[in-house]
Amino acid sequence: MRIHLLDALRGISVSAMVVYHFFWDLGYFRFIELENITRGLPLLFAQCIGASFIIISGISLKLASHSNNFSTKFLKRLLVLTLICLSITSITFYVDKKSFIFFGILHFLLTCSLLGLVLLKVKNNNFIFLLFVFSFLLSMSKVTFELPIYLSWIGFNRDVPITNDFYPLFPWVSFYLFGLWIYEPLRNYLTNKNKSSKIYSEKITIYYNGLQFLGRNSLIIYILHQPIFFSLFLILIRISS
């Protein structure tokens, strides 16, 4: 079963991400001040985009666990994510050793996939909710420790390394746990809702179908959009110079 509303919501998230990264690239190439994009409301906008992706990923894992050949599909996706994460780290390290991406959102989602695989064995959804509350309260406490730099991905280091994309386990794991928990109430709501509401698969509008398409291909869009943007900006700079 595929929840097409979920695809549409993911499509909105990936569209918002592309827009934000376009303006971030404007700052990176000094067409505008980069600080204007990395603080205040633009930063909050970026964090909301990240949170939405993470929540949807938690829901999607629970949904996928009910599909046929889940183990095969999961291992395939895990392998793809691992290769992409290694590529992102290697390429960004080559481009800029001082701010390379060592634990961005895809690294985070890879880690959460492994965590989620363990939590799928938990049948009591209330336990998942308690984990969500605990992780949220722990994150809100803002407790920090003098941990080695290689443990900064956990999220409790006092000194955070410079990096262009950083999603530490805490506080962001709270959103993933929320996604795992909310799946059951969401499924019950959609199951009890009248099928004529078209929340599932029927075509509603061209825009809705377009969002579904973007949502189903969000990983490809995530991988390709920045190389395309960077290439276009470099071409523009070369022409203008």
C-alpha cells in the first residue's frame, strides 16, 4: 500500500529544499551575503524542511515494513544510501577539507534506518512514543560534554566542527521517532476515512500528481540538484568574467 498524500508531502519538502539550496548557493558564490541565508527565518525554514523529511522517513519505514520483500528492498536502499553518503563525504572533502560533510542529513537517515530496523520489532507503539518524549526532553536539555571530535555526530559535543551540512543524532532523532510513532494513528485515520476522499492513489490535479512524482524521486533530486546548481553558477561566473 502506498499513501500518495505522503508522496505529495515529500514532494513539497524536496521542492522547498531545492529553493533554499538555490539561495544558499547564491550566498556561497557571493551573489548575496551567505549569513542572510544561514540565520534567522531562513535558517528556521531550512530546519523545518529537514524535520519534515525526517518525520516522513520514519513514517515511510513503518509503511514499507508491511510490503512484500521488505528485507530485500531495505538492504538495497541501505546499500544505496551508504554509497551515496561515502560519495558525498569524499567529494566534499576533496572540494573543501575545512568544511566537508561528514554527517549530513543522508548520513543521519542511514543511521536512523538501522535504528528503525531494530525498533520495528517493538510491537507496543506506546514504547516508541516514550522514546520520542525521552529523546525530545534530552535534546531540549541542551546538555553537552567534552567528547572527542569523532563523536560529534551524536550531538552532545561542546565544540561542533565546521561542516556544510550537519544533522547530529540529537536532537534530530526525535523527529524520526515521532514519524515511527505517528504511523499507527495516521494509518488508522486513513483506513477509517471514506475511500472517496481520494487520499489514496486517485489522480486529483496535475499539481498533486507533480508533487507525488517529486516525492517518489526525492533521493534522485537531492543527489542531482546541487551539482546542477553548482555547474550553472560556475558557467555563469565564467561567462560574466
